[in-house]
Amino acid sequence: MNAPTRHRTGGCDRPILRERGQREVFCGLTGIIWLHRKIQDAFFLVVGSRTCAHLLQSAAGVMVFAEPRFGTAIIDDRDLAGLADANDELDRVVAELLSRRSDIKLLFLVGSCPSEVIKLDLAKAAERLNGAHYPQTRVLAYSGSGIETTFTDGEDACLSSLVPTLPSADTRQLLLVGSVPDVVEDQFLRMFAEIGIENVAVLPARTASALPSVGAGTQYLLLQPFLTQTAQSLEARGARHIPALFPFGAVGTRGFMEAAAAAFGIDKSRVDAVIEAPERRARAAVARQRERLSGRTITFLPDSQLEPPLARFLSEECGMEPIEVGSPYINQKIVGPELDRLPSTAILSEGQDVERQLDRVRANRPDLTVCGLGLANPLEAEGLSTKWAIELVFSPIHGFEQAGDLAELFARPLRRAERLQL
Amino acid sequence: MKLHLWTYEGPPHVGAMRVATGMQGLHYVLHAPQGDTYADLLFTMIERRNHRPPVTYTTFQARDLGADTAELFKNAAKEAYERFSPEAMIVGASCTAELIQDDPGGLAKALALPCPVIPLELPSYQKKENFGASETLYRLARGLSDPETAKDRTPASCNILGPTALGFRHRDDLREIKNILKTLGVRVNLVAPLSARPSDFARLPAAAFNVVMYPETAESAARWLEREFKQPRTKTVPIGVKATRAFIEEVAGLAGVDPAPALDDPENRMPWWSSSVDSNYLTDKRVFIFGDGTHALAIAKVCRDELGFKVVGLGTYSREYARDVRALAKELDVEPLITDDYLDVERAVEACEPELVLGTQMERHIAKRLGIACAVISSPVHVQDFPARHSPQMGFEGANVLFDTLVHPLTMGLEEHLLTMFREDFEFSDEAGASHLAAHAPQRGPVPQPEPAPASSESPSEAAGSLWEPAAQKELKKIPFFVRGRARQNTETFAAERGIHPITVETLYDAKAHFAR
């Protein structure tokens, strides 16, 4: 189980260390923390335990809203006594919620570990509840359970559940898939308009009523590398994937833009003209951080599946040396082009046995370790600089204008360590 | 099934983690799926601990459910023993593992590990975090104490029970308690669970009595020790000057020593701070209190007896202490609020219209939204409530800290007068708020405004608009925003009871006189 295996990645073979043991990663429920801000008229109702509710508020940290657009229907021992009752109870909770919150247009029932284990069929429940509440509110279901999903997989499952509900249209369009901050989304929409791609839509849209259509004329670009299942659902609706680098840094964003342009038969010179200025800004901004990052070693512990493209950005554009690039799941079809550009000295690892992985971190002593919140302070206390992985899913990091900020996120812990005289 | 937006307590296994993480040399093997590891960040981020909690999570996945999750547990337990060599282990299940019924206790026993293994049964679908902590401490006391040590007992000795990891001010409270005991000449036999080792638990019976710092976590263990080893326990929680004095008397009585040295503490400044003329304005400040049972009860008494506040609301999320809270609420002539539903608390705060909210981090957000001053007095708390400085709640120093904590968020006496006298000064407009309350000031559009638009939540409502003469409405706006809602409500009630319509400036002042404190 823990032995390296040969695996095809893109064009070349390289070993991937597959480990199985304790994982120090969030479950898929955590995606709700950003998804509920992204889709403004959606509500996420976790059907789970007190643990699920506690996880959400702990991960949400200080972002306490008076009445957030997510909540947990906490299963209690009476619900466990009989499943029929659990369904009735769920219907009651949903009815109460919707009667108080008429602003909810889209309700996600989010499955959890306990709801999966007791086999509470939320897809069926969603169907039943649609009968009662559609068209005022559409009810969908997906699983964010820790026994099936890791952290960002939750967004994948959520978006994938939306795909079958999208209207059909065969008109030619570019679909951007993955939730990124609005400001970043707007930058991409502007650039695509300037290079002459007329129909550009985004999944998820900012409101449930603005969801895009999909069909044979749709070609899609992934903004996030963790959208395996969503990609499959889109293919099933006739959409075609545009393989591309992920838009991190100047190189990644250029690759991303060029791939879209090529797919839409737009001349490369047009792309060059449009991105000339932002690309120059990105290169200059990254160069300012490069001095601090160049030659420094870095290890990624598995977290968001963003690890391969980020490691590529840091090694290619910032001169860092990745020692280990760990990811919860490596989808060759999606991140293959990223892996191909990683230095051959970097260890790729998938899954996790946190104790063994920490042994390697202690042996290698990287200049920077990217890890979850549970591990950061303990590693700092051992004299190892860390970067909180969760900041990478909460911050605007995609595209040209954010390239410098992205590099700075990694430079900051190093700069701080140098600055403090304690 | 019940809808929760925010929860006051985590699941019971998090309570067990608070015990394990506070201790040294104990390891917890938790049968749990991926994702439950989030609990580590409570300790490493919120409390800023520099070590991972001593917990191994088995991390089972969907595909394991059809196979052998029990084997997974056994491997995890074995590997955890080999890697960490703990003095003792606790084993149990989180909510999901409870459903698959693998019996971690039985499995661990079958492994015959060379250290004591204590199984925990923590029903996740009925119980909560504080129960988990309390049950774990009780199980450790039962499982590890050695009756033989009772023979070496000396009268002036005690155990201190209750402080855990992630406890609200536990580190600082413990220092205060130890100081009191030292001054009284009482020897501390063992502090548990904070900093204790499993092997230390053997000598629990060697103490003459137990000091119960936090009944939420320590009462079950202390009751068992009382029955089993005839160790009496303290029943006073020393929060506030009065309670600290009572606690000192109680401990001195149990230990057979003179209480005077500890009672006569030159650091006890709170009584003078509260009696000094500057504090006159604190009289009858309306305060709403919500928290765990221990803190809600103690703080309510401090507010009433030691600060001269008027307690207008009292509640707790600890159902175990509902009876005590109800009794005190009755004494205070307020409606007790026993709930773990954040929205209930928010509604109660709105209805009480307090000038100060004392609660948990959840009430901090309620108060912020309503533009009311607030201080945190109970778990659950956030990172800023684990201060770097010594900041206890217990003992005389704790009372000093409480005076500062509870008084600072309020608008100060002279400032309050100025605000009232010069209502129309643009710097005193509602939007500006009190000068030192930037963080609490309600956000209500740009300043200055020569003719400020009425703030909708505090001006007479649309329907009620006709109740008020324009001149009376204008007069109402001269009342500071933090008491205006109450003034409006009182005046409207006063008018309705007497059939007065419309409300004139005269009615406003009649009502003011009627409701005057």
C-alpha cells in the first residue's frame, strides 16, 4: 500500500508514492464555507451530526454571520431509531427553513458521514422535496462526507450535482468551471471578451437563476484542478474539455488563455496583444518575490489538490525547489500537464499517512511546508516555517493580476521569520 | 433532527480531546472518518498549542465499510502505541464510528497492549462536549487511581480538578487557585487533567479533599471520589470577590486551617474600584448574561452584588445546570433561558434591550450586530480569548480582571452625560457612536448629516408612525441610541395603557418619569 508505483503522467512515467493511514485533511463539507458566499441565493443544509456543525463553525473561524446561508440538521438518537422518521424529520426541518427564508432559491441537501452510513437517501429526499417546494426553491443533493470526499472534493460534488439541472443549448460557448472570487472571475471575463470569445459563461454562477446552459457547443476550461466529477458530468451533457495549464502565475495564465483561444480558432497574436500588459505586470510582481523564494525548498502536504499546479508555479516562476508534492488525489487527465513541468527530483505523493509524512518533513527540513491548520503551529514550534494551505482556497490567487499576491503568500512566512528578533 | 446554525458545544469526543490534550503521556485512539481531524485545529490554532493533540484518527473511508474497519482500528491502536509509547490510552468512537459498532474498547483489549487502555462510551447523538470531558476525567479517575495511596493522606492536602486544554482562562484560574492554597498552607496533591500524567492519577486518593474548579468537567469525577474515598469536594466556584471569600472559608474548613491569610489579600482591589464615586454610573446598567452553567451563574452574582448592574436576562446552554440557573433567574426576577439554539439567544437579547451583553463568542456576534457593548465570559471562545497575559476570572485577581473586562466596553459616565446633553453635535450623532467603541459602533451610513435620516430600527415603526407627533419624534431622537429603543417602547406602552394618542413631547416625559429607576 505504501510502496511507490509507476504511473503514467502526461507524456512520461514517474513514480507516485501512494500512502494510506491517518489523514490530516478536512472533509468535503468544508467547501460550503466558500460556496455559500459564491452562490448568493443558495442555502447548504448539512444532514449530519453535531461534529459536522462543529467542523463548519470551526473551519469558518471568525466569519460568523448572524444568520449564515448554511446550517446543519443534526441527527439525534430518535432519528436513528427509524429511517422513515428521519425522512419526515428532514421534510419538517426543510419546510421550517424555507418558510423563514423566502430568499432561498436553491437548497442543497449535503450528505455527511452519518447520513451515508445510515443510508439516508438524500437524492430521493431532494426529489420528494422538489415536489413540495419547486419552483420557488429547487432542492438538490450531494455528498460532502469524509468517507467519500476530501476537502475540495465537496465543491466538485456540489457543482456536479448542478450540471444535470442546467438548461440545454448547443450554441458555441466557453464555460469557465470552478468557483473563484468575483474579482478574479471578472478579470477573466474581460480578457476573454477582448480576445474575441463572445459567449463565456461561468459555473457556478453568482445566483441560482443565472446558471449557464450546456450542450454540444460548450467547451469548458477548469479554473480549479479538483473538479474531476464535474468534468465527467459536463462531458455527459456533450461539453468538451479544453486541456490547459491552470491559471497560476504568468506562465500558467498565458497557457490557460492560449488554450481557450486555440479551441475557439483565435489567432495567437490576438492573445499576445490582449495579455501583453497584464502578463508584464504579473512577471514584474512575481520577480519581486522571486528573490526571497528562489533556491528555497518546499514540501506540500496533501490538502486541496491545488498542490501540483502551485508547485509548478513556484518551481518554474519563483525558482523554488519542491521536495515533496503531496495531494489527496492526483487526476492525471487534469493535472498531467502540470506534473510534466515539475522537476524530476520532486517526490509526488497521493493520499496520506500523516505520521510517516511528518517523519519525511523532519528529515528533509524544507524551508517552507504547506499544510493544514492542525499541523502548522506544531511544525512552527519545531522550527519549520509553514504556510496555511487553507488560505490558498480562500484568497484570490488565479490570473495575471494575482500572480504577485500568490508568490507573496509563500514569501510572507519566510520574510516574517527573517524579520522577527525574538 | 434539529436545525443548528452555530453550536455552543462540540461533540463529546472533543470533550475527551480536551482532557487528553491537557495531559502528558496519554494517547487517544479515535475511530473516526477523514475530516474529524478538524478538531486538532481547535487546539493548535484557537488555543495556539505548539503540539498536535495526542490523538490518532483511524480515518476509515467508504470502501472500508464493506471490508474490515475493525482491523483498521486495531492497526491504528497498535501503531499509535509503538510510535508514542504512552503511559495509558483512551479509545473510543466519533459519531460515525458509533454507527458502525466496532467496539473500540473490546478491540483494544484484545490487542493486550502493555499499558492501561480505558474505553470511552460517549453517545454522540445524545450528549455533548462538556459531558465528554467530564466522563473522560471520571473514567480516568476510576481506571487509574490506586486505593492504597489513601493511607498516606494528610489533612491539609487537596486535588484540583477540572482545568483542561481549550478551557476558558483555565491556565490563569489555576494559578490563582494554587496561590490561594499556598497562602493557606494547603498542599496540592494533584492537578487534573491539565498537565497531569496517567501515572499521577494513582495518587488521587492521597488527598484529603477535592477542589472542583469547573463542575462541568470535574463534578462527576469528584462525586465518585467522594463516594469511593470519602474525599469531600468544594462547591463554591471562586469567581467574584464574594465567591472567592466563600471559597477560601470553604477550603480552610475542609483543610482545618485559618482562612485569614488568604482573605486578607492586598491585591483585592475590586471592592474599592466598584465603590469609588467614578463607578456610580454603573448602577442598574442593564446586562444580559449567557454562557455555560458555572460562568453564567457566577457572573450574574458578580453583576448584581459587586457591580450594581441590573441583570435583565440570564441563560445557559448547559442543561445539566438548568435547575441552578432557573433558581437564580427567579431570584433576579428574570425569565431563565435554557437553550442551545443561537437564534433563541439572539431573540432574547433583542427583547431585553441590554446595555451590555456578557456571553460566549456567539453573543459577541449578536451584540456586534445589535450595536451593544459586549464582553466574553464563557466558552466557546475564539483565539482572542486566549490572551498572552495573565487574565484569570477566579480569585481576587480574577475579580480585578472582571471589573476591567465588564466595565470597559460600556460608555463611561461623563461621556454618557455629554452624549445626552449635546445630542445634536454631529460628532455625537448615532453614526459616530461612543468614542472608544469603534469596534462596537453600529454602521449607519455616512457622517455628519445635518438632518440625520431616522435609523429605521430605532425610530417609531411605519405603522406606529402615526402614534407619535412629529415634535415628540424629534425629541425621541435626542435620546442616545443605546437607550432610545427602550425609551420608545416604554413610552408606547405607557401611552397604550392610558389610551393616549398621539404621543406628545409631554407623554414622552411623563413616561420617562413613570419608568424612572
